[in-house]
Amino acid sequence: MMILGAGLSGLIAATQIPDAVVLEANSEEMLSHRAVLRFRSDVLSRMTGIPFKKVTVRKSIWSNGQHCAPNLQLANWYSLKTNGGVLDRSIWNIEPVERFIAPENLQQQMAAMIGPRIKWKRQVEYHMFKDMPTPIISTIPMPVLLSMLVPLPNPVSAEPEFKHQAICVDRYRVPGADVYQTVYFPDHDTNVYRASITGDLLIVERRKPMAIIGDPQPMKMLEPFGLKMSDVTPIDENHVQRYGKISPIDDRWRRDMIHHLTQQFGIYSLGRFAIWHNILLDDVAHDVAVIKRLIQQGPYSAALHHSKDRT
């Protein structure tokens, strides 16, 4: 079996499918996940044997220089800032929540478990699919995969527009800190939309830099935490994630395309970019089990396709 991509989704799948070979376009040195690694359960920890830490995460909204309660205006601003449309987002819930925190090197630990089954610097190209043995688990973003499979009979209607927005991630150390906190920034006078402290690691997520005159980014991200620039030490900055934020497409079309890829090409889509749907990594762990079951059962069932399973 082939797994396309050694991001978190591909690595999760590979830890659960011992005979799978992983093709990754980048080198091992490029393996780095910089966003926050929080989970709603310890299922992935139990699947991989990698210890997670159970913590309480406290959240707040920072707008116009003060902490605020959620309201329609701030929620819509935040959605427009992060997705370019008015959608329900997590900013509505700022109650303390229990989460499971993965180690910062989760990706490296899983890669080490998989070892030589990962083939680095193996760029997948369209001509490779006709000779690639099936089944295939793809974590490649859906629009990229579809462009590789041209000509692709459309199962429903015209292909939708796959809107996405690049983001930048900056990371800092906060010496002496041991807290789990997140602040949302809905205001449009800064590119920062979320900042989180995980232990002593501060992760700042922002839209890819745009022309915002006098963007007060450093002060904006630290003020709600009660910190100053002298309290933090930069680790790395300006790491760009091309598909940082994705916008929804027609759900029926999306589901039918996932089904079509499996039926016609033996490709099982895994991860939020591959299925073009905003899910959590907890969901990916669930979906790996679903895909394994479908593969064991043989031809992809239309009944399962229309069930509650995302894959």
C-alpha cells in the first residue's frame, strides 16, 4: 500500500498500517509541524504509544485593546479574517476545556517509528498513478490531486473553486512559563488571528503578510498575555503554510468526489486537505480506522459512502 505525504495525517496512517510505503516530496530535514498540537482525546497517544499530557486550556478574545466576551460582530470579523466568509468558528467557545497535548516533536517521533518505509524526496507526478499499485491513501490537497488525474470524469457537476489562504506561523519561547492559553484576535488592524502558549512555547498564527500600515503585531500578540517582547525569545518566524485556511465547498460534490476517487482510482483520501473539510487530527485517527476497514472489506460500499463516516 502507498501513502502519499509524510505530514501528520500520512504519518498517523503509516503507524497503523505496518506494510505501507510513504512517499514524501520533501527531505527529512524539512519535516516540521509548527502549529498547536492539541487533541480532544488521547486516542492518538494510545494508537502510537507516544505520551500526551492532559491539561486545561483557557481562552480569551482580544479586541480594541481589551478582553471581550464573544458576540456576533467579533465572531463574524474573526471568520472573515481567517476564512474570507461569515461562518461559525471556534471563537464562540471560550470556556476552559480539557485537552491532550502532544510533544513538540510528534511528527519526528512518528517518522522514526516508520523508519525506512518513508521514501524522502519522492515527488508524486501525474504519470505515476497509472503504474502505482492500489490501494493508495492520499493526503495530497484535493485540488492538487485532481489536477494530477486529468482527464477526470466529473461525477456530479463543474469543479468548485477551492479557496484557501496561506498563513504564517511564528514561534517563541517564554522562559519560566507552564500554562496552556489561547487568545483570538478578530480585529483587522493586525494579521495575527490567534496566539497560543503551550507550556513555554508561544505559537503565533497570522495571515500571510499583507500591506497593513503600522501593524502592531508584536505588541498585539503579547499584551493580552501580560507579556513584553523582553519576556520571549524567538525560535523561528515567517514559516508559511500554503493551505493554512481552507474554505468550504459544496458538501455533496465533495463527498461524491471522494467516493469517485476510491471507486475509479483506488485512492482513499485522508486529512483535511485531502477531503477539503475542516476536521481535527482526532478525526484523522478515526478516519484511518475507517479506511482500514473499507480496504479489508473490499470494494468501496455506496452504503458506507453515504453514512456518517467522513471518508
